[in-house]
Amino acid sequence: MAEIMERITVDPEQCGGRPCIRGMRIRVTDVQDMLASGASREEILRDFPDLASADIDASLRYASRSLDHPIVAA
């Protein structure tokens, strides 16, 4: 998780506190939405030249870990 958090930052004063890539105003959801829409890694890197390939990997791992939680039944 430490490797992810080096690339994914959360700041309440930026983007409404949503997870962003390395303190930039590029949200994890922006990357995820582009991937879900069929954009290739190369297209994303071309559209966001400040991103690195490792940022896309980190956003995928972050999203995966965010969804992987147990549901506790009452």
C-alpha cells in the first residue's frame, strides 16, 4: 500500500478531498473513467503528459483495494 500512497494523494483542499495522482488535479476517477471508456494507456499518457505509466498502475491498485472490503452483516 505504501507504493500506492506515494502516487495517490488525498487533500481535503484539493478536488473536494477526492484521491488524486501525486498532488495534481488529476483524480483517480479521471484515470478510471478513461480506462472504462476504452482509452488505452498510451492515450491517457498523451492526454495527461504529466502522468507516468506507474501512476496509472497505482490508480488501478488503489481502486481495487478500495473495493476489496468485507461486508459485515448485522
